[in-house]
Amino acid sequence: MSSPLLVRNLFETRDYVADAIGRLRGYEELAGPDGYWLAYSGGKDSVVILELAKMAGVKYEAHHSLTTIDPPELVKFVRDTPGVIIDRPEMSFFQWMLKKEIVPLRHQRWCCDKLKEGGGKGRLVITGVRWAESVRRSKRKMFDVCYKGRGSRFLHPIIDWTDAQVWDFIKSRNLPYCSLYDEGWRRIGCLFCPMATVAERRRHCERYPRYEALFRRYFRRLYDLRIQKEKSNTKRWADGDEMFEWWINDWKPLADDGGLFT
């Protein structure tokens, strides 16, 4: 039976699994005595890179950055994954939101920096980044260096894999994965993520009413805090609930300020 992971042309057959394993082994020396830092989100791509690291026999530590706003199904799946270290943030998403006095937007995603990207400082980090995921990621290199000055370097061993190849690998090896994929979720990450569609954020409200209530409660606190500190543009909303509705409905720009949240 043919496999998306074995691609034949007139001259050769490319084995994507062997290539990924070769990349992991080829860069291992650069990881140093501590080995790789494997960034494990619990999504399908991180399931693949964890299995590949085991197959390659390289030294690594698998770490999951707990964002405090992940779907419960994802949190449980990560906790049930043997060998994954769960790193808790210094402050929760909501605590950061009040401290920064703004909500994360598509062009101002402070949440990723504070809750997901701080791990592996100074280490060689294995990620599941792939070109097929987005236009932005299609510009990434297989090996690159952190542009934020943290001294981290990144190896993306499956950067050229397609979605079909990812799922073929998972199914062919009978690997466990988060149950949300079987319910039609295409991406699994933080609830109400700024990069999600309006339909996805609305689905989060319907499926997780307790999380919606928690978000609304903190939006009210944020609104009151911004009013108290006379933050610009806050009075565009009547209250915190209206600000929350604006946020999950893709923050439509207002004529007076272009939609900037300052």
C-alpha cells in the first residue's frame, strides 16, 4: 500500500520519516550535553515529533507550556502523555491581561510570548512547525535562531510535511492524539485564540460556558481598570461584556481610531 510518507519519482523514492530522523540525529551535537528541548503542545504535530525523537534515539526533554486557557480535553491528553514535563507560567492568562491592561489581538499577541514561547531559553528546541500551516510559517527555515534574543535555536524536522503525511504517520503507528480532532477541530490550542476564526471562538462559547463566564468576568475587571486609569478608547464600549463581544467577533475597526487597542 502506498504512503504519503514515501514519495516516488522517476529517479528516487523519498522517505520523509527517514529524512526527519536524519535531521534529528544530524543536529544532536549542537544540542549539547542537555540534549534537545522538545516543545510539546499536545497537537498532532507535536505527537509526531515526540515519536520521531524516540525513534531517532536522541537525547531530549519534552516540555508542555501550560497556558491556563487550553481546552480541558487537551490538558487531560497532555497529562496522560508519559514523559512530558508540564511547565506552569508565573502568572495565568487572566493575570497577565490585567497586568498589561490590554487583551491580545492578532497583531498584538503578547499571550504567546508570555505563556508559550518562554521555554527552552538557550537550548536547541525541536518544534512541529510546518510550511503547510500558514503563509507566515512557509517562510521559516528548517533550522533557525530566535529573533527575540533568548539564545534559543530551533529545529523543525517535519517542516516540509503535509497534513496528510502527519495523519498517515499517526495512524500507521497507532499513536494516541487529542480527541478534539475526531470532532472536527482543525487546530487545537488556546480557547478564544486571536488567530482563530469567529466561528471557532463562538464554538468555544457554546462548548465551554464556564470558560466564557470566566473570560467575561475578567473582561469586566479589565474594563473597570481601564476606565479607572482613563485609558484611551475604552469608552467605545458600554461595559466589559460589550468589549468581550467585540473581541470574539474579530474586533471590527472603528471609524475614529482604526480599531487600535491602546
